[in-house]
Amino acid sequence: MSPNVEVYTAPPDALARLLASHHLPHALPLLRRLRFTRFPGGITEHTRILYACASGARLGEGEDVGVREEPFAAAYLDFSRGPETEIWLYASLERRPYALAQAASSPAGGADVDREEASAACARAVLEEVKRQRDAYSAERAKVSFVFAGALNETLRLALLNQGLVFEFVSIFDKWIFRLEGLPEVREPLEGGMRWEGVRREDIAFMLSRSKIPRTERTVSLLPSMAVYRDDGTPIAWAFLGPDSSLSSLHCEEEWRGKGFAKAVAVKIFRERLKEYDNDGHCWADVAPDNPQSQRVCGSLGGKVAWTVSWSRIDLDKSFPTP
């Protein structure tokens, strides 16, 4: 029988406690996205928080008894955020990626395999509920077969494939992790007349034109930002923290490259703005495997690749066909 899925219109405190106490660092993207709902504009009337537990226990029940090993899945969902990321999904199986290989190579299974397959079944149930939420959102959105998932851990994506989920698009990124206290001291690169400032609303369109990642001004205007401006008001380097706190759209104009601006912007935005999410101290950036320039910046910040994620379109209609 498919696990029951609980649906909330705001992040339950019990879910934040569960993720923060037993599932870091893997659950951080979802946890930070939940905390972003406290930002101005970070939550809408269409926000849904989904949770499914293999045992059927409701969220918050028996928090101190066996909660560390209880298979579950949880998600933040908001169809009004499209065409940008609509769902962040986490499943407890992400902590044990080796269980997938065990399941594939050992037909006898075992406790770890059974537990992680139960977690995958919870994630499948959550996505089936996503389809119901899509159909209820609007008749127009119901015509679009997929949901756009962000920062989806590859361990979970592969487990979902084994559950019969259909992906129509997958774009892979390496997740580089830094510790706030381990960020390097950097030389102040600003020259005469330059200043640090948050990104101005009127500059967002220009900054978006410098990025290959499709984003809307509506979303970017909500994000914590840091920029270097010349004395004439021209921005020359900037970065944002995404809804899940990832380092995003880090950019330095070509004529100013090689002078330490990008590294300085990254360090400054983490040190000054990450605390708006929490005080955990984990920082990260999702970098394409074929982007050596960004990889060098991450390496210079003391980052290490921790795991792989994707931005994926999950085809809900093919995954859950109507009988």
C-alpha cells in the first residue's frame, strides 16, 4: 500500500527539527528552502509542504523514538514558481547511497536495502501527490506533464528510476560544499570609488542577461545579493544566494577578471548574508561538470565536491498514468 502523504500550507516545525537533527548535510537544500519561506515573498498561497513516512506515523509523532532510521520523504512544492524550480525533494535514503548498489547486486536485500526502498516508495508517493496538486492548481497547468525539480540528489533520482518514474530532462551538477569558518581571507579588490552594495532592482535585467541560467526578475529580486559597483553606478561583479542558499549567478565582467573580484564577492555574500537562512555554517554551489572556471573559484574557496545533483523535469503523466 502506498504511504499516506501529509500536505501542509506552511513548513511544519517538526519537519525542520527532523531534517536539522538527523539528516544534515544532505537535507540542507530542502531545509534552507523551507527557511526561505520566512523571507519577504518567500512563500505564496500556492506553497505546499509534502511529507510521507513508511510507517504511517504522522509528522512529529514519536520524535525521540527511532526517528533517525524511519524511512521518509519530504518536499517543498509551489507551481506558481514555474518555469523556475517548482519542487525541492528529499528522501532519507540519500544518506546511504551504497544501498542502491546493494539492492542491484544482492537479490536477498537486507535491512539497509529494505529501508532505502521504503524511503524511495515514500518519495514516489510524494510525487504522485504532486500530480494531484498540479491538477488542482489550474486547468492550464494540468496540461503540462512535468514538474521541474531542483537540486535533486542523484542517489534519489536513481532510486526514483527504480520506482518507475520517468524523467524527460536531466541536467547534472556537482555540489561543492564549503564551511563558513573555513573560507579564506581575501585581499580587498576594490579600487578608488568602488563600493559594496546589494544588487539594485534596476540592474537585475542586465545581470540576468549575463547568465545562461533562465531566471525571472520576480524571483531574483527576492534573493540575498552582493555586488561591486563602480563610482558611476556600473556593476562589475555580483552574486546571489538562491532560495536554497546556493551560491548563484556569480559573475565578473570580463575586463575586471583575474583581479580577485569573483572570489571576494563569494566570500562576502556567504559571510554577510548566509546567516539570514540559519547559523549552520554550510555553504555550497552547484557547478556544471564542464565549467572549469567555476570549479577553480570553488576550489580556491576551499570547497570539495560532496555529491551530484540534477535539475530535472519529472514527467508526472507518464510516471502516474491515468487508469
